[in-house]
Amino acid sequence: MTNRYKRDTLSYKRAYVPKLRRETNMKKTIFLTLILTLALIACDILNNDDDDNGDGTTFTSREAFRQWLEKQPTNTPETPYRVKLNFADADMNNFSSVFNRGKYVHIDFSDSTITSIGDNAFSSRGELVGIILPDSVTSIGDNAFSYSGLTSVTIPNSVTSIGDNTFYNCASLTSVTIPNSVTSIGDWAFRDCGKLASITIPNSVTGIGNTAFSGCGKLASVTIGNSVTSIGNSAFYNCTSLTSVTIPNSVTSMGNSFTNCTSLTSVTIGNSVTDIAGGTFRECTSLKSVTIGSSVTSIEQRAFDGCTGLTSVTFQGTIPETGFKPYAFGDSSTNIGDLLSKYLAQDGGIGTYTRESGGTTWTKQ
């Protein structure tokens, strides 16, 4: 039995041990290959411009980005591809053509050397949901982001002007940061940005264009910087959530800027405005209190037409009788006729006039 056992054991070793060794070596080879593959993948993620992971991917040319995006599956605005583009100005020509329908992206240009965002650069690209602009950019062109899918934007402090229609109808835009370097906001710049809730116009801005914020129905808070000298026609038209506004002493002219701001309850007009244009506060049906600056000499036709809720008006200066144009405060027989007669009376003039809500008799305080 012993000799037979020894023979069987020897036969087993001769038959199976080499096989086990081969299997063990094969497993080691597979394991090492797996480790090497993972290492290469990791290096590829970190360094390869053609990596398709969608997060942290960097491209140095428009064509490389276009080809990569073309290969990606569709996604959602909540899960955009995050890419970094190290571009020069030449790469921005006709840039909107690289986008693909249903493939949403957040683009980081922070390491790029671009100096401007040209006209129509991202216009009608609903797939663009986020962007980081570099400090090298000095201007943003007309229609640059109109109809895009942006939800928020910080404009770098190198930008000096925002063109016409730049963010027109960015329906998902909720917040904008405008730096102190910007001196002008173009016509229609933020028109119909229906979700924009607040805006601070910095002290560097001198002009707000026509209809610049018109139709921003969620806009509840506006701060106008003390260097603004002009507010364009319909600049805040139909901003139905706006509750109060202070027009700084720097403003010398404004058009029918706040028509149909139906939630507006109080207005202070600075001491440099000389003329309140026709229709400026027309149909501001919730307006209760107005302070009119000391330099105002005329209130044009229907400037306050439809402001039936007015209960307090403060005149800080003297307006001649000829300065009150027909229907300046709407239909005087039902709204505010007694105010004008009291103001123009010998004991009238500078001061605050009040009435009870719905009343027709005004009293000087």
C-alpha cells in the first residue's frame, strides 16, 4: 500500500503540479494586466484631451470638442457634460455649430485666452446650461447668449459692455452678477428672462438700454447704481413682481421705464430728473407712494395713468402749472384732481400730500 501510495502521489505531482503552476502564472498575468489597464485608464482620464468621461474633459480646439460631443449620448439639463475649453479667439468663430440637440453642456473657459464673446456666439443654444468666462474677456456681443439654456452667469470684471439682446429670452436664467467694470447695458439685454429674481446694477454703469429688463416677470428686487444717468424706454416694462424702486440722483433722463409694474408700491425719483415721461408709471395699479425729486419741472401725459391706489405724493420741488400735462395722473375726475388743485393753490407747493385709500380729497401734511 505504501509503495502504491507513493507511486500515485508521484503520478499526481507529475500530472497536475505543472498545470497548477501554469494556472497560477496565468492568474498573476491577468492580475498584472488588470492593474496596468486601470493605471492607463486613470492616466487617460487625467491627461487625455479625447477622454469621454464628461467631467473635467479638456479640449484645445473647437473641432476636437465637436467630434467628442458628437459621440456622446443624450443627457439632461440637470446632468450636463462638464468640459473645459482652452481656446483662442479664432476658435470662437461660428462656435454654436458644435452643439448637438439633446446634449447639454457646462463650459469652463477660465484657462482660455479669448478676449470677446462675439455676436450670436451661443444664440439659441438651449443645450448650454452653464458657463465660466475668463478674465481676458472685455466685451460680450449682441445676441451672444439669447435663447440659451443658462441658469446663472457671472460676468468677469474685465468686461466693459453688455451688447444688445445679449441674454434675451434666457428663460431659465435665475441670477446674474454684473461687475463694476461694466459701463453700459444694451437694449433688450435681459428682456424676457422670466425667472430672473433680482439684479444689482453696479456704480460703474452709466446707461440702461431700452427694454433692457422688460418682461422679467419674477424680478422682485432692483438696485440701480449711483452712476446711471439714463434709463431707456420700457427698461422695466411689465416687471410685475417689482415692489419698489429708487431712482438715484445721478439719473437725468428716463423713458416710460416702469409701465405695468403692477406690484410696485413705492417710487423715489432722484433730484436730477427734470421730466417724467409719458406713461413712465402707467398702470402701476398697486403704487401707493411717490416721491418726486426737486428738479422735476414737467410730468408728461399719462405718466401716472392708472395708478388709482396712490395715497401719498411728495413734491420736493416746484412744478409750474404748465408742467402738468393733460392726464399726467390719469383721469383727474376720478383719481387725483384735488391733489393738483391743492398743490397749485397759494398754500400748496413743496411737501407731502395724502388721502385715504379710494378717497378724492387730498391733505397737505
